[in-house]
Amino acid sequence: MKRELCIRIGRSALIFQPTENGVASNPPLVVEMLGGVSPSANLRTAFKHPQLDGMSFDRCTVLTDSPTMLVPDDEFRPEDAATLFDHCFTGHERDNKRHAALETLHAVVIFALDKDLETVVCDHAPDALFLPVCHPVWEHFGRQASGPRQRLHGYFHDGKVDVFCLSGNRFKFCNTFSATHSHDALYFLLSAFSQLGMQATRDEVVLIGSTPHQQWISDNLSKYVERVVTEPPSDKTLPLDLFLHLNTSRP
């Protein structure tokens, strides 16, 4: 029996989901992060929780909310990953730079990973896989069939919105914005829709994930875009990215 632990490291909470042969073996454990304490210290403390203490796992998959950058797969070279990332983002020079393939979208995502956090995870699992939280979301929508209508997706999570548009199994646009204030989120979505030359009477905006402002954003988007789709949550107990990771068949 293969035992795996999936961990989601978000802005304010840690979520642990143990699985056995790919099936959830226990309800998810949610641990609120302590303010002023590093994510690695929060994670080290969480591993002492009675539901996790003493448990062993064959594999650990970690979804981490961290800055990301995308590179076309035919232009990606692993030895250049850290240089590219540090050129685009500041404040992560001491972090490890990880990358993960998005095969259906012909891209590679580079992201930063705190060294101490990586050490804590590897102390508890001999085999650890690290992914940015949006990785399962991008893969899921990348597998959907394209049609005549362009779609701008807004994935709300951790106080931000990841805005992306796919065309011909490739990224046409992808960026992350603050979604703390609803007016800002509305502006960013409409700005991307306009910059991409999308048509208000033909194309659509798809709102996914979770934000307390979702209805207001949807109502106000509808004043400018005829088709605004709000996808209901697939699971009320798990963020969409973790749900998709757990429910996607992998080799």
C-alpha cells in the first residue's frame, strides 16, 4: 500500500491530506498559520499534530503558494532557471528555484521554494514533489477542448487572483494580481480582457476558486462582458487546486 501526504501551504493555513493508493484515508487536517512565524516553523510544528505525529509516508506532494514564471518548454534550460527567476522577482535570492513541466501546455513553470521549508518536508518523506498551487489548475483547464470562444480565467485563492488565457494548448496570457479589494480584481480582469482583444459579445470570463467578493465581481463584469461564468466549488472542504491534484489520474 502506497501512502502519500499532500500538503497545501497557503497564505494563512496549512492543509494536510493523507492518501492510501490515491484515496483519501482521513479527512483533511487544516492548521492555521501563526502570524510572525515562518512557514517552515509553522510546518515543523504542524507535523507534531496527533493526526500526523509518528506517521510515515512513501511520498509527499507539496502545493505551495509562491511567485511563478512561465517559460516555453522549447526555450527552457534548467541551468538558467534561477537567473531568469531572480531577474523577474526580488526577495527570493536565497530560496531554491524549482521547476515543473506543464506538458499539455508546452510550458515549464519556475517557482521559488524556501530552503528551510524544503528541509522540513524532506525530513518526513523520502520522496518529495513540490508544485506551485496553480499547477493542477493550469493542467486541468489545459486539457479542456478549445472552441471558437476565447476564455479568460480568474482563479481566486489566498487573497489574489491568477488570471490566464489559453489558446491552442498554449498560454496566451498569465499573471497574478492582488484580489484583496474587489474593485482591483474587477479592474485587472477587465484590463486583461481588453488587452487580449477579446470580444464582449463572443468571449467569456470564467471565475473559479473562492473569494468573498465573487458575486459582486460577477455582477459588475456582466455590465461589460455578456458571458460571465462562475464555476461552483468542486469540494467545499478543499481549495480547487488541491482537489484537482487529488482527483487527477497520474501515471
